[in-house]
Amino acid sequence: MFYFEETRLTMTEKFKKPPLRLQVTTLWDYPSQHYGDAEQGDQNYKGATPSYIIWNLLQRYSKRKHLVVDPMCGSGTTLDVARDIERRALGYDIEPSRPDIFRADARNLPLEDEKADFVFIDPPYSTHIQYSDNPRCIGKLDAGTPAYCEAMEKVIAEIFRILRPDRYAALYVSDSFVKGTAFYPIGFELFSILRKYFTPADIISVVRHNRTLKMGNYRKAAEEENFFLRGFNYLFIMYKPPKAKKEKSRMEK
């Protein structure tokens, strides 16, 4: 089984960070885990989301003092980026990694309907990473079984519930390949679920910068055994339309 972690920067690489700018095409590439001199979240956290992705999303799809929610907050990258640019932030996780993340299952969030102005989520991509020992963790569900998509539909329904109308949500995900077993198009599966609830706004491909892609033994295996290493993640940007105006009652006609 192959899985891929985000790059952990060396001291040399830290001094080569490019300026943080809005990505203007549907192919996003920024060769570091963090932006600026500080860190957002924890680069040693397995499966940490690159902070520039969240920064770009919040710059485009949220405003100052908007409430940003991350239902699977991991090491808290979303919280740190949101606070950097003066957004309010709420983070939940089934196994919180720090005190400002609330313990909650993303399938049942303790938040009222239509409170969030933007929702970002970076869910598990099958069972490639051991996030916790919690048996309720969606990361323990194999993408080759119906249970994974069933669980993720409950998460997506919760995102729709907590998001205000006329607002956006984003889901960051990769497909899954298990050598000798199967390829699982998780991106397409989750996008089809998202469309049950939301209107698509855009689809971004995000270049994966990770050490695995540069390791000779992985590259050699991919060449000799005729399979592909995961080189990009999907970033699905979804829109929740305003509520339809209520029809006039017969008595008003």
C-alpha cells in the first residue's frame, strides 16, 4: 500500500518560499507547506493541508469577520490561516490535536443551521493514514467499501446544513491507489455526492509536493510495475444557492 505525506521543509527550502499570491488558474502550485515566517498548523501532522490553499480560498470566498468552519480540523491549519486574515474560525475533530479544536464527529456537528460563512474540509482518503485509534474515525473506512461514501455523505449533508445560503464550501481530496489491489476514484465519488446538495462553482487541481514523489525506489516501482503515483489533489469549490422565494399564498392572490 502506498500513501503520500506532504513535504516537510528543510531549512534551506524555508528561505526559498515565494511570495504568497492569489492563484489565478485552475492549477495551483506553491512549493512549501506554510507561507511567511510562521507556521500554520503543524507540518509534522500526517496529511496536513498546505496553508496557501486555505489562504487562497478565504481570500476569494470569505470576508473579514466571516465565520470559517473546518469539520475535520487536524492540526489546526484552517484556524491559523483564518485568524491571520481576520476571519472568525471554528474547528472540530474527532480527536482534537490542540485546545482550540472542539471534539466532534463531522457527521454530527454541534453547530446551529446556517451559521457558517465558509466551510473547508480535508477528509481522509481511505485508510492510508492512521489518524487516531478512535473506531469512529472515517480514516478507518476503506474507500473500496460502501461505508466510506456513506459516511462522507453524512459529512457533506452536515456541511450543507451549517452553511449559510449564498456561501461557499471547499473539499480537498485525492484518489486512492492500493498497489496490487485497486484504484479508487474518490474524487469523482465525492463530487457526485456534493452535487446532490450544492451547485459546482469550480474544480481546482493542486500539485502535490511530497517526498514520496522524489524517492527513487517509489519512482522505479511506478515505472517497472506500471502504476502512477498521486501527483495532484482535487479541490472542489461548491456553492449553496439562496433559498427560493416562497410562493404567495392563495389568500394573497
